[in-house]
Amino acid sequence: MTRNPASGVLLLLSLLTSVAIAGPVPAPAPAPVSPVGAAPMPAPVELAAKAWILIDAYTGTVLAEHNADERLPPASLTKLVTDYLIAGEMAAGKFTKDTLVPISVNAWRMGGSKMYVREGTEVPVGDLLRGIIVQSGNDASVAMAEYIAGTEDAFAQLMNQRAQQLGMTNSHFVNATGWPAEGHLTTARDLSILFRATIHDYPENYRLYSEKYFEYNGIKQPNRNLLLWRDSTVDGGKTGHTEEAGYCLVVSAVRENMRLVGVVMGTGSVEARARETQKLLAYGFRFYETARMYKAGEVLQADAPVWFGKDDKVNLTVAEDVYLTLPRGAQKDLKATVLVDDAIEAPLSPARPVGRLQVEQSGKVVLTVPLVPDREVAEAGWFARLWDHLVLFLTSLFS
């Protein structure tokens, strides 16, 4: 809307006769999630494991946890960090899946789970990725670590830097494989943050976690994640095991447009880690739901006044889809409010927040999202800006 000088005169006259104090504006009602009342909630799920956590992959909401911040050895769950770094390097254009990686003696000699690469050969990155993700190959992990950073020790430094950037504040990695080492520790919470980032940041790479088999060098090996065979909604995950760590599993599953990420650490057997993780997923899907409350670009307040701009009004919206995770049926008590900055001043950009959307459930704030203009608004000329300064000055006097 083009700025109209007459509107400024009318505003000034109104200020001289009365003062209006603007309060919070009700937002459009959140989209309904379920028509039924709140479902009964049982006690938090209990598992035969040292630590666990369950989060919603879209919102990050924690649905269940136990010892989620206890620092534990992650075994081959470490390879989730290795893969995340590899995916980032590929996204940056540093190499492709067809790039050939030389296999060193160090990589070839690695014990534990192996892809069975041969020393002195060159292997495509795409094969090494499957060797890491599907076969949990220690040899493939070391080969990629050396290719990216020169040495595995240097690669571990990159792992720790990236972990801190992701918010994995209780993690420290010494190697690329999860081979037992002093000080090589992480937490269930940190692993949930990492796997959620993998799903969102590198979806093409994430699809490799659903592959049940990979054959290399004439040796066909199955993915150790038993839930890929037992639960059709599970579309990815990574296992880990050492004597110290026990049997561990990170998985993700999708049901009815809701994606969950579960982490279970320190179970007693291959069967136990699958069984306990399935219990965790069942709890989340049964008693919680996630829905899109607002679409990106949906107008939450129309014609918000703009100062010092070529337009004197702008619509306010959200830059991304707004999701909310709640116990099933709890959305009946939701209340959404638009809270706008005291004065929206040009120049404006859809990248610059000018307020926030606040959602409450039974009087408790459960979600806060930035509000942004739906378009750019350039600064007005000097006379219009001077006039707005005068109006704002008089407003402050009468307020």
C-alpha cells in the first residue's frame, strides 16, 4: 500500500483528541489437530536401558526421556557424526559420491565391523557412505576421515566443532568410528539433536539409513537395525555396540505425518535394543500428535501500521510452517496471540522479525514464533519520515 500523506494528518488529529493503546491481537485460531478430548496419559514409559529420549523431528519437542544428559560411550552411533560431516562436505561441493578415496593401511587394518575395503585401492565415496551407514564399517569411516582431514585425529577435531555448532554440548569425540577410547562420550539428547539435523539438513543422505543390505567386495551384509524389518514406519536408524556401551540404537519413524526420533542407549542385547526402542516409538505415537498450525505466508495480522516507509501498512506472517506437538486432544485449550513491536519502522524485509506469534495451552506458553512482514518496504522520502517523527513524538506525549 502506497503511503498517503492525508492519512498522517488524520492520525495526527486523532492523537490530539484521544489516545488509543493497542494491546495484543488475537491470531487466527490454530488449525485443529483432533476433534476428540484429551486422551488419558499413562506414566512415562520405562525401558530396560541406561538412557533414552524421544523427540518430535519437526518441532524438537521432548516426549519422553531418562538420563538423557548422562555422558555415555556411543560405540558406532559415533558414525552419525562422521556421516553428517561427510554430507556437509559433499553439499559444499568439495567432492561427490563418485570421487575415489584411497584406502590406507590404517583404514584396512581397523578391527570390529568392517566393509572389507582393501589397502592400496580406491573406493567411491558413495560406496564408503553405504559401508559406514549400512554395514557400520570402521574401515570405511577411517578412510573418509583421512580423506577429509588428513588424519583421524584431525577429523575428530572437526567432529567436535560441528557437534558444538549443532548444540551437542555434552559430547566429545576422539575418533570417527566409536572405537572405545577414553573421553569418547555423548548423550542420548545430543544424539537426538544430531539425527534430527541429519533428517532435515541432508534428506538424500538420510535415505541411505533405510537400506537393508549392502554388498561390497563380494560380501553382502545386512543393516543391523532390526526395526527396518519389523516396523514399516521406521525409515532409518543406526546401531552401536561395544562391551562398555551395551547395545544402542537411534531410529526415526513416520506415522500420520508425524515423525519421531528415538535414542536408546545401554540395553542388554540385540533383541533388547530393538524391543525397547519399539516401545518408545509406540508410546510417542499413541499419546502425542503433531500438526501444522499455520502455513508459511499465512497472514496473521493484516494492515499493521508502518512508520518511515513508502507503504504505511504491511501484513504480518510466519516465514515457515508452524508445527506444534501436544498430548492428543490437548489442542482444545490453545490460544494464539499476535504481539507486534511498538513501532514497525522501515526499511522492512521478510528476513527481519517485527513481532512474534505466541501460542498458549491452558495458560502456559508452549510456542513462540517470529512474525515477519510479507514483503519488503523501502524508506519513504525525507518529508514523510519527518512527519512520522512528529506523529510518534506526539503519540509519546499523549501516552
